[in-house]
Amino acid sequence: MNLTRRKWLGLASAFGAVHLLGRQTAYAQPAPLFVEVPPSSSGITWVHENAMSPSRYLPEALGPGCAFLDFDNDGWMDIFLVNSGPSDFWKPTKPVRNALYKNNRDGTFTDVTEKAGVSGAYFGMGVAVGDYDNDGWPDMFVTAYGKCILYKNNHDGTFTDVTEKARLATPGWTTSAVWFDYDNDGRLDLFVCSFVDYSGVRKLECGNNKIGRNYYCVPRVFKPTASFLYHNNGDGTFTEVSKGTAIAQALGKGLGVVATDVNNDGRTDLFVANDTVQNFLFVNRGPGPNGRWNWDEIALQAGVGFSESGRPRSGMGVDAADLAGTGWQDLFVANVDHEMYSVYQNNHDETFRDAATTHGVARSTRLLSGWGLKYFDYDNDGAIDLFLANGHPDDMIDSYSMQVKYKEPLLLFHQGDDHKLHDVSDQAGPVFQQYFPARGLAIGDFDNDGAIDVLIGNNGGAPLLLKNTAAKGNNWLGLKLEGTQCNRDGIGAKIYWTAAGKKRFRLKNNGGSFLSSHDAREVLGVGSANKIDELEIHWPAPSKRIDTFAQIPINRYVRVVEGSGVFG
Amino acid sequence: MWKPILLLILGLRAVAPAQTPQELIQDAISKQQAGDLAGAVPEYRQFLKIQPEATAIHSNLGAALAGLGRFEEAVAEYRTALRQSPALPGARLNLALAYYKMGRIADAATQLTRVHAEDPKNDQAVLLLGDCYLRMGQDKDVIRVLQPAEKTHPDDLAIAYMLGTAYIHEKQVEHGQVLVDRILRNGDSAEAHLMLGTAKMGVQDFAGARDEFAKAVALNPNLPQVHVLYAKALQLTGDSDQSLKEYKAELAVDPFSFESNLQIGAMLRQEQTYDEAAQYFNRALQTRPGDPAARYQLAVIALDQGKADDARRELESLVKESPQFTEAHVSLSIAYYRLKRPADGKRERDIVQKLTAEAQAKQPGAKAQ
């Protein structure tokens, strides 16, 4: 052994603790469940610019978000992709812009960004799509490090930046955002996750790693911030209403948010995944005596704030759905490697129990870091499944970890007859054998075949469009809800459908995943049933109207208009 | 490193009126010396029915039982012997050895402290006491006990290793370096790789540490703590599967390795195999009675299993002892809420928020650069 005195003196004695790591996989498969649609086929040639610098400024590591939206109302899902941009730590040497791709209805897309006027101007992060002005056309809110942008849809294939006019010029570093109607006045309000306070500390360099370069700082070192809740005034403007509420008091490092109703009281709640500090569960308690809205932050007592060892985790992606089929919303959070992801089962009393181990999710995700994700019924058998997009935030992790890699595999879980999630990634197709620096994930049916497809934003790379081939043989009904008294998007509606003697339920949540926004339509899977015997829509307040329909033909999309009926 | 002490019978009184007891005891001693411990034990017991005050025979029986791995019974015999004759030569050291074998490291240290006080030149007691302190994480005591021994036994690598490790833990790098140099002079030894790996861990060179520990394991898989340190380095470099194997390997060498029991228990608890996890935590507590980390894990298992009041009791005790133990406050808050004590739950939650804010304020990014 060769150890000199000098070498020895160079070694310090303090033990540090950095938890890094990985996953091993082995695949081999025939009939794929999802098939990659390559850029040569789709025409989507846009590539995310992560602006990766030798200094490794943290905003570089987070994007991009993505969305499925029908911006031109032609009934076909278009695609929006968020890019980075000029910032106080990066001046692009060549043009960098977002991308809006129009669906050509033949499996290809056309870049219409310039014409649409949605190129962006800041270091973009994510996107939240919602019809905030109830005009029937989707608008977009783009989050960023720097400044957010609200793009109002002009109904002619173009958008207008109305951020200042709408009073939504949110400062700092915003990530995921979600449209929802917290006060049930029929207009979509906006919640915007704020990540860390990066102002004035952007030059903080997180040391030299084992290969002598800077690495991305763990967000633990940065100051937490409060997220923002904006009330829709109904006149094209918004008012920030979080001040004085639990939302402003809860200092976090928000990355993911889903709007749902955890206690079935008809008021939409918010579940926020935070990185390195506890998650937040903001329960909507309705109007308070002083005119201020009441929010309770109950994540700790609900059992969703910390790990079961009482430690905050690195929460990133998040979602909610009635996974167990009990009529109550269950939650999901993806964390960083070795923290396990969480499958929070609703105990129906504003508490949850982490069933990730029971579902096999803990074991499959032990070495992964999860961002974009979604609970949805990918095979239209009527039960909720799960899709996870993963990737380690540290691009140099491969150099000093034996198991954890920067690029990670996608994961697909199918809900079996035992009501448990089963990892079927090994059988899901070649794309599940590949590795990606995945971040945002959006779901949407871009070819209108009733099988929900997936779009993934890769950090510093091309997006990944996956066509769903798993739902063949199962029947479905696609709904486009149109509120007339409630918000136009019907967010918060409860959908009950009965087919072949089985009654199922879905709450129209909004948000979920990471930095991304999804096809606003709901696809109801009915398996082998050849019709839907009964469909019930419980519209959210203010009307709380219940519309009931019988004998609905299947395997097509329909519009359901509040109080008016079903339209083919 | 150390070996059990077999007491020989001295001054055995004649057993009147018959020769039978004398023959009995001579036969038992012969069997014990010949290695037939199972044959010796019943004869000792039979003899002690006749002569229960035969202090040395209790001690001999203890040694035979210890040799058979029946440590609980051995401890009882040693204690009887020491009650009858507190200064009985070797009995206390044997009692300490039995405790050590049982993983009752703190009890072993208590007995060894007495042996060391009464006989400071007893090298075996010194070495064993140093080892106990090292296992209990009492590095300052390791240094206190082994520093003089190292001066009189400068070539003893075991002492150099333990003392050097304690120095490194205590950040006394210069002192540690002297001992490392001494070990390195002896060539490619497991001890040297172990200390080098420990030092590399200190500068967060986990991959380097992992490689050193791997070499140490290859050279001497029975070196105390070698598997634990290798397991830690593996964990920190992302190989948790191999890490688990190494923790288990340490338990094969030392069933009462605190770190191994704690870590394996934590992994099992994460897998929600609560009963098995509890066994590991309880064994960890045998090595380090009252250890907050092991007690916390057991409290959380109770909480997970719906025994909120059991959890509350332990957690209240923990936060009283360690007011900065944030995780315990989190779990205690949850326990209170589950027990429908929201005011107490909120109080704990406020403490969590205060502790979190304090920790956050210490982060470099909390201040503008």
C-alpha cells in the first residue's frame, strides 16, 4: 500500500452524509404497451436547452414542463413545450424558445410557435392550461425562474401576453401551477408553487465533487418561500389572496401541486410536494368570518408531510386519484432515490397511510428520482394505473454512485384485480428499457383513439412522445365537460358511470405531475362492456347540478354541457 | 484479540464423609480441561447442590456454560461467584466476556472498568474495555483507556487500530496519523485499509473509502467493524443491496453489532416488516441501552402498528432527553393527533417548525453571497 504522510494529512476526519444512488433493471419484451413516436414521424424537432453551465446553476436542472392542450379547439390535442431562456445567470448565444405544435390529425405536428406568440421570454419551467375567462378557449400560464407569463387565447391561433394586465407577474422562481376554483364562484383561480429563494445566491457554488467540478446544489441550502394563490376577479384580473392565510405562512420549496378534494366536502384542496422540506396539504375550509378564505395546512397530522421516519423528503412529482375505488382521493408523491415514493391511501378522516410497500411501488422506486407522473387508466379497464417519469437531478451522479444513474427508466404500474399496483415496466415495451433525464410528463389522447398517450419533457434533450397501444380491445367513452355555471373546464366535477353492472367514480382533479398540464378531457374505461348504462355528472358549485344520462354509446368523444346534455 | 479465562480450582475443601463429591469435581474438571463442556456442566451442578458455597466451582461452571454459548446461565453463575467472593480472580473478567458475547456491551464495560481499576496491568481487560467503548461510540473513553496502553505496547496493532480510529472520530488527525503510519509500516494489512477508508469517509471520498474497505474485508473479514464500514461506504455510493449483505456479514461475525442491527432494522421497517425490524432494534439496544435512534425506531413501529399511546410514551421520553430531536417531535405530534389530543399535537408541530427554521437558517444559501 502506498500512503504517504502528506496524503494522510490531506484527509479529514468528519463523516458526512450524502445519499445518492440507483436501480437495476432487466427487460425483454414482445407486445409493447406504449410505443415511441420519433421526431422523424411526429415532426416534433424541438429540443430542450437546459443551459447547463460549469457553475451548475440549479434552475438548469429542473425543466422542462410540457402540456397537451387543444389550443385551436379543433378537437385534437396539440402540444406545448417549455424552454429555458435569458436569465440573470445565462445569456443565450442563440435563440431559445418554447414550442407550440399544432396537431395535424394524422400523427404529425406543425410548429406554430412564432405565429401563436408563445415563444417565452424568461427561463421557463412549467405550464398550467386552463380557461380562466370561461370563453371556451384554453389559456396558458407559464412559470419560470424570473417571471411568469399568462398567455390569453385569442381564438385565432394566437395568444396575447396579458400577465401585467391580469396582475399575475409572479416574482422569483415558480415551478408547477394549477387552475382550480377554490371559492366555487364559477371562475378558475390559480395556485403557483414557489421553489427556493434563489435571488442573490445564484453564485453559490456547491463545492467540487469527486471529479473536480461543481455540482447542482441540494435545495436544502436555499431559503424556502411561500407559494401564491390568486383569486380570479372575473374581469381578466387576479388578486393575490394568500396573504394572511396558511398558504403564505407555509414556507416551502414547492415543485408539484395537485388540486383535489381530500375530504369530499365539495371544496377543492391543494396537495403540494416540497423538496427537502415537508409537503403541504392545504385543506379548503371555506370563507372565514373576516372575508378571508380559510386554509388549514394539515400535512403533518395527515401523515403526508414527512417520511414515516419523521424526515422531510425531496418531493417532486405529485398526483391524486381515487386509486382504491372507495370514492376518496388518494395521493402520490415521487421523491429522490432511496427515499421511496409514496402511495398515500385516504383513511376518510383527513389522514393517510403510505401503502407504497404494499403496492410494490417502494421497491421499484427505491433507487429512482421521480418527477412527472400521472394516475390514469392506461388500458381502459376502469381501474386507475400509474405512469412514472424519472431522472436524477445531478448530471454527474454516474461518476460517484454505483447504482444511481442520471438517466433513469420510465415505470408503468398496472392496477390488478387485487387492487394493487403492479410494476409492468418489463412488459411495457422497448422504451421502458431506455433511460431518460425525464422531468415533466403530460397525458393526452393525441390521436383520439381513446387510449391516453404520454408526453415527457427531457432535461437538455428532445421530448418523448409515447403512443398508447395498451388499450386495444377495451371500450371507453371520452368526455369533454363544459361548465355553464361552474368553471368552463368542469374542474371539480364528479363523474359516475355504470357499465356491465359496475359503478365507477372519478373526480375531475386538476394539475398533478410536475411542471405539466394534461388533456382536459376525461376518458372513462369500461373494459369489455359494450355500452355505458348510466352516466352521472355532479357539477361543482355554484350550481351543484346533477345531470344523468342513460345508454351512452361508447368508443367516441362527447361534449357534456352543464344543464344541456350530451353532444356528439 | 481476547480469550475466555478458565479458572482452575484452588483450595477445594474435602467433601466428607464419602469420596463421591471429590471424585465428582475432579471428573468435572478433567472433562472441562478435555473440552467436554457438556459433560462437565451436570457434574458441576450436582456438586453445587452439595456445596453451594463453593465459589470457584460457580465460576468454573460459568466458564463451561459460556463455552457452550449458554451465556445467560453463565452470567448467573459468575454473579453468584462474585457475590460470594467479590475478588475472585478472573471471575469478573469472565463475567465481562460473557456480557460482551451477549452483546450487552455496556454491562461488559461496567465490569471491565472494575477489573481495570483493580488491575491496571491486565492487558486483556484494557483491550476489551477499549473495544467496548469503541462499539458504544465513546471515543474519548477509548482514548483515555488505550493511550497509556499504546505507550507500553507500541507494536500492538489492535491497540493502534482502535486508538487510531478513536482519534479519527474525534478529529485528532495528527494523532491518528502517527498510528496509521505505524500500521502501514507493517505492510498491506486489513487494519491499514480500514483506517485509510475511515479517513476517506471523513473527507466524503465515499468511493475511495469503499475501495479501501473492500480490500480490508478481503484481507481479514473478521476484523471488527470492517463489514459495517464497508456497508456504510456502499450505501453512500449507491449500492444498497451489497450494503445490506455487508451489514449481515458483520452480524455473522458479531451478532450484536449496533450499527448492523440498527441499519438492517431500518431497512426492514421501510419494508414494513415490523416484527422482524423490532427484533433488530431490540438487539441494537442490548449493545447500546437507551440509544435514542433505536428507541425512536421502535416508537415509530408502534405508531405504524396503531399503538399510538405506546409510541407517545417513548417519544415523550425521547424529546425530553433530546429536545432538538426533530424527527421525534414530528412523530410525537402525529401520535397526539391520533390520540385526539390536537392541542398537544399542535404544540409539537410548532416545535418542529421552529427547529426546521433554525436548521434552515444555518444553510449557506439562506444568506446572500
